[in-house]
Amino acid sequence: MSESILARIPADYRAEAGAKVKQPEEVQQQAEKMPDAELVATVLHVLGDMPSESAFLLDRLAKDPSATLRIDLIQALDKHWHEGQDLSALESHASSDPDVSVSLAAVEMLKTVRIDSLSRLLNTRLGTAVAAGDIHSAGLVLDEQKLLQQTRYGIAFPAFMRVPPPLFSVAPASKPIRVLAFGDFGTGSAAQKQTAAAMVAYHQAHPFDFGLTLGDNFYPRGMTSPDDPRWQTQWEQLYGPMHLPFYAVLGNHDWSGADSPAAEILYSAKSQNWHMPAPYYTFTAGSVQFFAFDTPAVDEAELKWLDEELTKSTAQWKVVFGHYHIYSATRGDNKELIARLLPILKKDHVDVYLNGHDHNLQELKPEGTVHFFVSGGGGAGLYEMNPYDRSIFRQKVNGFTVLEADSKTLAISFIGTDGSELYRRTLTK
């Protein structure tokens, strides 16, 4: 890490950052352009992904006089907080931190940890009901799980807004298609604007048919309403020049605002290029059927829907897109989705699982027919990657993904902010 970047990091963190955070030259240039707050949060997140640094960060959480940094530390330690771990530091900040915003951040983290534990208990109870053929009990458990997901994010989200529409089509079955996909972008940063400009330039030379968003559409807590002014500055002005329909999914930052999930769904009625009919839904385009999947608030009803829709699909290619990873060199294995989602993807012969969440570009080793791609380089602060035996391609850069499909091939490309192709994988049948 360069001296100029280190100088912008609080003194108590410089030694750890200088020793542990390694960045190639192109990422150094991105970091130089970041606002100080975003740079510090990114560095702390990188350190938080390193188990060896948790003791250092926990010590700083207890001592740091800055409320902003204490919040960053709570969020950077997200891998550390889990049921069975000592949560006394979180409980202490929740109950007695001098700054109420830190207390609320600690409460949000505690809520997530404890609701995950309760959700696992409900999954066990659901399995018992299903094995006994008790449909009434299974339905009651599913209803409780929905309430838990809403509670996790502090949202009274209407159940009817989670009902997906019937299958729809956006392009004729015989048409070859080119699709833009990207996640983790809505910050208003210079990196978001640069990446969006690269998409516009690429579209002018190689026109897209439509786009996909992979969640964390707007930071830090989604949108406040369908009339939030950031719809203009962070969406319409940047991506509107392409005049494309975009089909969006929610990320954890979209879910973390109390009104954001509903706002993002309802904005579909106000925009010609933003489409989110429900948190999860499916549509066909050319030889592909796309399945938009809501990973932050996944419940058994959604998993059942996905299994049924995949089973019914007669498309040549099946692409599932969502926010959370299944495999990633940043966060490793996602044990929950490996246990709950991956078996469905494998059984139903999905070809591609595409996600954001980790702010970089990756391909991971396939499982059966399922190929895994991470496209989280849309403009938020970039994330480090760790040694990982599933890595095929990895690059810590801003950029976007292009999917090109016809009846015989499905190609997935990563494109950098200069318009160059960084990587390409072509699948055939």
C-alpha cells in the first residue's frame, strides 16, 4: 500500500494496513480516488476478512474514540460474529456505547446473528413436518420464517409483494442475445461513474438487449422511497443513456433500509428501464431462462418456487442470478447456500449461477453443470481475495459482465473500465 494512501488511514491502523493489505498498481489508483471514509471502511473490511486480525480489530472496537470507526469495525468483523462466538463486545456497544448510532449498528448485527440461529431451528422443524406429511404445520413454519426475514431487516414487508409474477418473455426464443450484468454499485462514487461510462461505451459498440443488476443497488441502506432523488443521480443519469430494460435483484444493503425493498419494487412503475416485479421472479430471453433469486431473505417458499420453475423450464440455458455468493475467494464457502440452494441448482441442471456481494470479478470451479461467476465490481470499494482452491479467474478491479447466448453457446466475459476483455468463458451444448 502506497505511502499516500496510508497517510489517509487513521494512525492506529496504519501498521496493520501497511503489512496486511496488498494492492496491485491499478487498485492503488482506484484507492487514491476514493473518499477517505470509503477508503477506511474498505481497508477495515479487508482486515476483517483475515481471521488473524480479529483480535486487533476487537481491541480497537473497545478503544477507538471515533463513532464512525466503531461502526466500520462492527461491520468489518461480520465474519467474526456468529452464534457460539463471544458476543459480549456487541452486547456492550448495543447497551452502553456513548453514540446511539453505534448502538444501533451493534443491535443490527446481533439481530442478524440471532435470527440466523432461529432460522436454523425452524428449518429443522420444517423438515420434521415435511417428513410426517403434515402440510398444515409446514405452512405455519414457512409463515414464521417469512416473519423472521422481515424482522432481520427491521421491515414490515407485505407478503403479497414477495409473490412472483408468472413466467414472462423479453426476447423471442430464436434471437441471439447479449446481456449486461453487474452488482455492488450504488455509491455515487467516481468508480461507479467510471464503470457506468464504460458500460455505455461498450453498449455503443456492442449493443446489449437488456441488463441484470446483482444487488447492493444502492448504499448504504437502499432507497427511502420511489421518489428518492438518488434514482436520478445514481441510476437514471448513469445507466439511462443505454435505453435498456434492467431486471434487478436485492442485496443486503437494499434490504437494510426499512423502506428500500418496497421502494425498489414500486419504482418499476415509474421507470422505463428499472424492472423488479418481486424479490424473485423468472423470465425467458432467446435460448435462456433467467431466474432472479433473493438471497439475503431466502426462505423455504422461495426455494420451493425455484425448484418447481427450474423443473418446468425447457430452455436451452438456465441462469440463476442473485446477490450472495456460493463460492468466493473473498469470503470462502457460503455454507448456508451450499446446503440449501446448491442441491437445487445441481439437480435441475442450472448452467450459470451469477452473483455480486464481493467487490471484484471471479470465476470459480463448477459443480456438475453449474458454473459460478462473481460480478461485484460495479463501483463500490473493491475487496481483497484470499488463497482459495476453487479459483479459476480472479481480479480486484471495477468492471462488468457480458453474457452472450444462442442455441449452441453461452459465453461469459468480464470487461474492465477501459473496455478491454479481461476474461472469457464459453459453454457449449
